[in-house]
Amino acid sequence: MLKITRQCDASSCSPEQVVDSVSLTYEQRVKGRLRALSDNGLELGLFLERGKVLRDGDLLQAEDGSVIKVSAAEELLCEGRTDDWLVFARCCYHLGNRHVPLEVGEQVLRFQPDHILAEMISMHGMSVKELKAPFNPEQGAYSGGQGHGHHHAH
């Protein structure tokens, strides 16, 4: 098993050093500890700093110096679309108020399947469908630190 212990920054790794890649769902990219198979079938053990979310395109370095590229795997998602910016803003507000991971595009929202949330944004005027796609939710305003900057019970 190839033991991966750190995420690379631009000064320590380059795309030319990549020897393999690993496709991970969002839930897998949130975990600091994980066993996975690389896209070439190599067994990987990730032992990374907790609290960081791996993003599509991130580079990881193994103890032996090997560099592995992270890819966001396709997964089942709900997608809401609208041509109305007010509908879009209202749906962003309501989904954001529920603290769900949310990918925001131009008048497009994607989130993990949840029939209650899908019904809610549909009632606000968005067309909703399920699809398989990579999921890259917003990191949030407080992604650089611990917690999310306000205090209440979740």
C-alpha cells in the first residue's frame, strides 16, 4: 500500500510529477483517513490533515515521493436550474440556511440527493433533476479556519 501523508503545494510538487490519480467522491474527499484504489489499481492509504477537503486537481505526495492527482468522481446529485435570478437567490438562501454542501454555478445549484430539499427548491420555481457528475461544493466563507464563524446548535 502506498502511504500518502501530505497534500502538495505549488512549491513542492508539479503536475509533471504525477504518477497516478485517484477518483474520490465528495464524502471521501472530506476524510483525512481513507483507503482507496488509484485509477491504475494501486492500493492507497491516505493519512492527511483532518479538516481539509480535497479538491478536484489537488496533488498528494506519498512517503516515497510519488505524486497522485485527486479527481472528483462522478456521483448522484440533485441539480436545480432557473432563468430567474430572484428564484436562484431565494433557493441559495434556503439551501444555505440548512448548511448543506452546495455547488453554485450561474443559475445552477447542485447538492447531494435529498428529496425534501429538491421539493423545496422546486416549490420556489427551480426545475430539478438528478444526474451523475463530479461534486465540487463551495468551501465556505470560513474555510481557512476551524468552525464556521457563528454559534448555534446544529
